[in-house]
Amino acid sequence: MAAPKPGSDTFILGQKMILDLRYFCADNTPAAQCRTPVTHLSDPIKELLVSNAIGGVILFGQNIASTTQLVTLNYELQQLMQQHNLPPLFIAIDQEGGRVARVPDHMATRFVGNMAVGATFDAHQTQFAAKVSAKLADALNLLGFNVNFAPSIDVNSNPLNPVINVRSYGEDANKVAILGRAAVEAMQQRNIISAIKHFPGHGDTQTDSHSGLPRVTHSLEDILHADLLPFIRLINSDEPAQMIMTAHIQYPALDDTLLTTVAGKQTVVPATLSKKILTGLLRNKLGYQGLIVTDAMDMAGIAQFFSPEQALVQTFAAGADIALMPYSVRNADDFQHFERIQRHVVDALDSEALSRTAMQASAQHIVQVKQQYQANRFIKRSLDQRVKTANHRLPDPDSQHLENQLATAALTPLQGKTLLPLAANQHIEAIMPDTARCLAMATAIKRTNIEHTFTCRHSLQVPKKEASALAEKTDILLVADISPIHTAAETGGMDTAQAVGNRSRQSERHQWLQETMQQARRKGVITVFAPLRAPYIAQDFAEVSDIMLATFGYNVATLNAENVQGAVFDALAKGLFTRFEFSGVSPVSIELPSQR
């Protein structure tokens, strides 16, 4: 296993890649079926990293089994590169908080998420943005990471956005910039490199770039004053993010150049592949001097339209420093394809389709950032010490307390505030998005130490009419909803795969919920509606709700069947049943009837 020489084409190309190690099948199981997670370093993975001088890896939940295992994996990754006189790795993760967090809840606090932070801005300014980011960075340092693909500074202006939504701080570009800056500074002051995303903005899309190629048709003026504003502010701040992640999104007002897809059709170039956007705008006009990293190149927004070879050459020609997940190596056959992709890029260097001088400068820049942020610092102490420290300090009680504070500060009354708190000794019937959230709400109500009886059912499937009726003794109907719908992986694992797979359509579910709430009101039952994601859907439930409270998050920690909890549900229970000082203000606009 020989490492390439510094300055060679292989070295340059390797430094400009971050690979995922999600799965690998040594028995050569076909890549599409390979589901053996990489939780330790095997010889083929070592060979891949060393012989190609790979610059970084990104880990996912599949790579994480325990604190000890993860610390050991990250330690051995850095040790491997050091043993072969190669630059340390960028070891990256998506640990935004909220719905995007790869480290399991029993290991590190995920926090509620950016929109909850946005809801605290009026009362607390940047306090929660900074504190949450600092705690995320502390945990990542203990586990051996040095890059966090966070925060998302997209300005969420589309209620139907399926991918950003509560990952955004809100719809006010100025506030997003202020909160994003606080988060970046807190993270990078702890030597965790921040990659802000998704340039030039993913906030006004209805297509998820994981599954398609979105298009933003804003005017140049709107792009400058909304989508780009947070990026411009952070680029010009005292401590700009060391990385900016590109978006697989078409922005015709910025670049309407046409590319030919693998199907032979013409399509507007996505930002990730656009020289006008990455070099002309981001580098030259905005003056960004950090590293440009692509979003994952295996997402449908790229992979559905361009071959790995074409996309890799095109993004490097456009000005990207690092290609994230340009090709997933899952078995021995994939090694050969990976080598063909590399040869294709080298051929582009030889033919001057790619500038060797620019590629060399980019690779040198990458190595300099690694030195600046001491990317190899994790192995300056022994593995035993790293394992012991991480297990002693994680999970962190202070982080758990901070998450509860955030959820409490973010809770926002949308309607019926004067009816609170609700009386004790009531029978509460709840309808939650799934069983895990039923259990989390039951736990939260018990923690208020106020006597109630509580029953709950999920809304995964709309029941038949005869099964829809409320219990006669119901005093309070509590309905919670996640729109757009959460993924199967987010349901918490408490429902059968069949129940999750056969979920009713959102329109059917909402119609049933509205009818059930209307029925309850006719019987004199108090109706409560809690939008758990961005609260745009509240306007559709205002007429059937006595009380509406927004949480801006829906994550639960499913530790076991008897222990399911969530900070937002604790906050919701406090807001409904205790004397509570509300301070949250929705960071996105919703149209509601006059407040009651």
C-alpha cells in the first residue's frame, strides 16, 4: 500500500475529494444491495484512502455504533494517514441539530434545530445560536470530527419546501445572517470547521435536490436581498466560515448556460457545476477566500442528469475545491470504476480541459486549512485517553439542559393564549404523527406533575369512520402534525414497517384531523393544534382550533420502549398545563384569523 507523492496528479485529486464510508461489502455484494455498515477500518478501505491520498471522509448514522467505536474509528482514520505521511483527513458530519443529526441521541444532544433558534431571536437575540453551536462543536471534538456541514443559512420563503423548512432560521434574511454568524463563530472558535449551506440558497424550492433538480426563478434583486444576503454577510464577517457548500439548484438569473445531460437533453446548469456562480459570483464578486465544497454529488440533482466523470470535471472546472461523495465505493468492483473516474479527471488535466495550476493551488489551499485548524489534533493524545474522555463527558447533561431551555424559549402561541393554562384533572385525547410522539407526549404530561388522564393514537393511517369517534369523557383534544410529512427513519421505530409504509396521503390525513377537531368542538371539547414543523399549516387548522402552539421541531429520543422523550413535547406540556411565560415568536409568516 503505497501513498502517492505530494504534488502528483493522484495526490491533488485525492485531496479534493471527501468520500462517504457508509457501507462496504467485502464479499462483493452488488453496490445497490450492499448494506454492511463501515464501523471499523478494513484493509480495502485503508487501501482506498492511502493509495488515493483521499482528503476527507464523511460519516453517517450507519457508521456509528457507540461512543467507543466512533472514537476508535476516527482515531484510526487519522492514524492511518499519519503513518503514510499523508495530510490528515477532514472527518466531516452533518450535525446541524433538529431533523439533521447523525450522532445518536443517547450519545450526544441533537438540539431542536435552527427554526426553533430563530423563534427565540426577539427575546434572546443570538444567545441560543451561539450556545447550541458551541455544544455541538464540543461533542464533535470529543468524537474526533473536525468539519461540520452546518449551519444551513438558507432563507426559508416557501411553505412547501420539503428539504429545508425547520433547518432554516426563518424567512428574514437579516436575522438568518445574524444567527448564522453567531453559530459559525462559536463552532470555529472550537476548531470545528463550519460549512455554511446551500449556496446560493435552497430556501424557495418545492423539489428536494436529493430526489430531483430544483429551480429558483427569483430576479437578481430578490436573489441579492434574500437568498444571497446571509452568505454575503458571513463572507464579510470577522470570522467567515472556512467552507461554503454549493446547492444542486438551477438559478437561471445567475447562470442560464445549458449543459447536455446523460440522456442527451439540454438543461440549465445547476449551481454546483456553474463557473459563473462558483468562480464569477462567489470567488470574484463576493470575494470568498475559503474552501468551496459541493453538496453530495450522488444526490439526484446531479447524479440523475450527469455521469460521475462529467460532474466531477465540471464542478472542478467551475471552481469547487472539494467534491463531496463524487462516487460511492461499496465493493471491489466499485474500486475499478473509481479508478476509471480518476483517470478521466487526469485526462482532463492532460488535455487542459482542467487547469493543473488551479487544481494544484486548490489542493495546497486544502492542506493549509487542515494545518490552520489542526486537523490531526485528535491523535496527539492516546486512543485510551480519547475513549475515556468521550465516554465520561457524553452525553452531556449541560447540553440536555440547554436543549430544554431552547425548546421552552421557542414555544410560540399562535392562537388562544388567553385560555391557558388548561385546568387539571382533564381527560386528554391526543392524535400524534406516530407512536413515538404519543409516548413522548405522555412522558411530558407526567413530568408536569399535574393530574390528567391521557390516551393517544397515531395518524399514520386515517381510520374508518366508525373508529374515528372521540371518547365521550374527552375534555381536551390535542392534535399534533408534521407537514411536510417526516421520513420513515424519523418515526422513531415504534410502529410497524407496514404501518409506516402505508401512510395515508397528507390531504386525507388533514381532512380527517379537521373533521375530528370540528366534531370535538361541537361537543364542547377544547381543541389544541400543534404544528411541529414550520407552522405554515396552522392557517388550515385555525377555524377548528381553540389553541395553537408552534414548536418548530419534532425530534424525539427513542432510548427504549419505556423511555421515549423529546424536549419540544416537554415544552408543549408546560405551555398547555402550567403557568408559562411565552417568549417565542414565529420566524416565518402565517396568515391566521384575528387572535382570540
